[in-house]
Amino acid sequence: MLFITTTFLVIILSVLVSLYLWNIKSRYSYFKVRSIPTPPFDFFFGHYKTLWSVPSISRQFEKWTKKYGSIYGLYEGTRPVYVVSDVEFLQEVFVKQFSSFDSRRLPFITRLSTGNHVHLFGADGNRWRRQRHIINPTFTNAKLKLMSPLIHHSIDTFMEKVQKQEENEFNIYTYYQQVTLDIICKQFFIT
């Protein structure tokens, strides 16, 4: 009886592992089925190992974009992710056909936090679509044109700071934080 039970459990475990591995393998054919190029990847890790091992992720994306074009695929583990640098395509998806794309992928930590008080950056699905529909009138062309002189002044200041840098490469993140905060504060306190 013990032998039969053990054999049965081993068979069930073997079937489950086989199904799991088949599922992962089928996920890795996502871009191939759609004829979308993708860089070589590692089974189970996808492109994570490559991205973790390079000194600059943005430089790696730049290399891949030159090699594979403006639209290609990556795998975050086993999850397929599109990388798009075609501005017209993004305009089409995010603006012209917004109603067809009412959701987006959220970071893992954000998905863990569930609750009724989800902000715009943590919402998904219908909640995100509703919040974006409510906030869109804030960013009309007329309102953006009123804000543009203040934004241009902040960007000019940002560019002066960047040009003062004598090194070929430097960490621009701090400057981006400063210009972002500068623009937000000017818009908040002046308008």
C-alpha cells in the first residue's frame, strides 16, 4: 500500500512539474508566435540576468534598440514585456486608442497593497481608467500652454546646470529630481 501511494504521488508530482515546465516554455514563445524580435534570454530568468549584470541598463536598452528595432520584446522572468521607442506608435496607443487600453501592469509591491484608497499611480483596470478620465481635463492644450513659460524657465535652468558639468558622463538623476520638483512647485504655488 505504501509503495502504491508513493508511486501515485511521484506520478502526480512528475505531471505537475512537467505541466509547469511546459507552461514556462510556452510563455517563452509569446514573441516568436507574433514575429516580434527579442534578444537571447535565459530559461526561467528571462532577461533579468543580463540586465542585472550590465553596468548601465539604459545603455543595454540602447544597444538592443539599435539591433532589434524600435519595438521588441523582453521577458521579466517569464512575463513578456514590450519595449517601444516608436513615438507614433505610443501616440496611437496612449492617446488615440486610450479607450482600448484601459489597464497597465503595476509593480509587484503595488499589487500586494490592496485597499479602497488607491492613488493614480497605484490603480489599475477600471479604477485607473476612471481616475485618468477625471484628471485629463487638467492637462488640456490651453492649460499646458499657460504653464509652458514656467516649464521652459525651469528647463533652461536645468540645461545650464548640465552644461556646467565638465565630465563626459555624470549622474543626471539628481538634476532630474530638481527640475521636476521645481516645475511642480512653480505650478502649484503660482497657478
